[in-house]
Amino acid sequence: MKKLIAAALALIMLVPLTGCGLSKLTNKGKADADATVSAAADSKLTRGTWQNGSYTNDYVSFTFTPPENWVVSTDEELADLMGADVGEAGEDLSGVDIVYDTLVQDPDSFDNVFIMYENVNIFGGAIASTQAIMDEIVSQMEDSNDGTKYTHIGNAEYAIGSDKYLCAEFDVEVSGISFKQYVLLHKLGRFIANITITDVTGASLDYYLGMFS
């Protein structure tokens, strides 16, 4: 039962990114597209690495250090959960649509943090602003008809590493379980860095952001 609940909580974050509606962003937001394009636009994207309890990836500017009791999913577990090949260490994944990089969770509460990267090609190859992409994600989450109820609380910006991330906050209800979910986005050239936080225990967002430096 615990594994089923954990899998359900982890997979919820994928719902807004798999719908065909994202293709309509091809023209939306071009006028206010992000002015700064990171040097990552010309960098290859590989899976991040874990060392001494901390995650790093050369594509992003942060280090992620979860609590010591949290468990990092193995590549095999992540591949099984996502139903997709997650790539080998050091492999250039720049041509992949979605790179499922790392999923870490509290084994007792199922609070979890999922870090992934989405190729802008899945948005119809759009040069859209982060705000436009987030607006579409919020719309799809609120319109979800899979039995999960998302209530969008609002958006805010937070610094993670040396970059600003746009964060959407949601109240989520599914199968009698209520929890918070935060989706944080930052556009890095050809990819959108996506940090999705699922909070079951009622911890503050600051608690999770404190894991990043």
C-alpha cells in the first residue's frame, strides 16, 4: 500500500506535461519571452550526480541536499515508475523530450522532490516565456479529469542557486488524500528545469527551498 501511495504522489506531477494542449504555445508569449538565454542553451544535458548526499547537475546552478533519511530512487526504480528509459550516466540527453533526473522522498511521509528537464520541443518548439508555459500547466492541472482535484493558490518567484524560478502552488486532493504541490520552472536555453515538490506533512515551502543552495 505504501508503495502504491508513493507512486501515485510521484506521478501526479507528470499530468500537466503530457497533454497535447502544450502545442498551442508555439506563438503564445513570444512578445514577452524571457530576455536572458542561459549559456546552457549550447551545453549538453546529462543526468546529474550524487556525492556525499548532495545532487548536482552542470546544467543548473544549484546543489540539492535532502535530509539524511530521505531515499534516492535508483535508476531502475525511476525507469519503472516513469515507464521510460532514464539514460546512462554521462550520456548526452540533449535530444530527449523529458529527462527524468532524480526523485527523492521521505520513506515515512512520502514527501518528495522530483527534478526533471523538459525539452522546449514538447511545447511545439515554442520560444515562449516561462510565465506562458506555467499558465498552460496551471490550466491543464485545474482541468484534469483523472479524479485528481487541483486548486491553484497562486504564483511567486524564488531564488534557487543563482537563478529565479517561477513557482505555482496547488492544493491537491486524490483518493481521499490531501496535500500541497509546488511546481517550480526555470528556462535554460533548450530546456525547462522543473522542480516539483509534493508535501504531505504540511511543511512550509521554505523547508524544501532550504534543501537547495
